[in-house]
Amino acid sequence: MTPHMATRPSNAAGPADFPGSGLVASLLRLRERLDAIPMSVLTFCARLFPAAVFWQSGQTKVEGWRVTDGAVALFQEEYRLPLVDPWLAAHLAAFAEHFFPVLLVLGLATRLSAAALLAMTLVIEIFVYPDAWPTHGVWATCFLLLIARGPGLLSVDALIERLWLRPAR
């Protein structure tokens, strides 16, 4: 059992303690099946879905390799970030919304990428759309999971770790 899987205390009741097909036994069996979902599946989803949101947002800011005038205008007129020039902010956002999602999907530099997108999410929440906290909270939760637990086995980070830490033969 991996350290990330939930374990039941030795004195906790399991499905075998509730014979038959009663509701409690069924719920306990369901819980055990859900507990068997690998953390790598959860972390893959936490990488993939927020990455798609940020990538799509980045795509609205560019035409080819160029940040659009409309994106710069958006930072001038609607977003109005303090202390950052709108031209620079538009270019930084377009870069971040393309670069870090690619790294997340690959599972490469995952914790760093998740931290960068968490910081971006906080800026969006605080300065741009403070009423969108439910959406931003979902993104932040995914990023915090990745920062705390890493990318999981389905990642380049895990492959690098296996190759780097593999015993010499």
C-alpha cells in the first residue's frame, strides 16, 4: 500500500463486520472501492483539467505567436492590475497560460507549474474577478493537491525520479 492511500484503523468496522446486503455494508463496500482509486488518477485529473482551462484562456490572447491588441486592451480596460503595465501583463499572462499548462499535462516540473498557476489564480481572484471564488477555489484545490502530493506515477516527473533514483546495476 502506498503512503498516499487511505488506510482503515485496525479497530474500524469494514464490510465483513456488517453481514448481508444492508445499507451500511453496501456503503462500506462502496467506500472501499472508492478508496482503491489510485492517487495517480486523481493527480492526472488535477493536472489535465485546470491546464485545459488556462490553455484555452491563453489561446484567446494570441494570434499565432503574437499577443493580440485585444488582449492588451483587456488588461488596460477590464483587468486593470495594479503595478503592472497592461502590455507586459498581457504578454506574461499569454506566456504563463501556455507554458505552465503544457508542463502540467506532461507532469514535468509539476509542483512549480502548479504553484505558478495557483499564484495566477490568486491574482485573478483578488484583482480581476473576486466574485468567481467558487471556480477559482476549484482550480486552487487542484493546484494545492499537486503541490502537496506531486504529479503521480503518470508523469514525466515520476519517470525522471524512477530513472534518477534507480539503483546502478
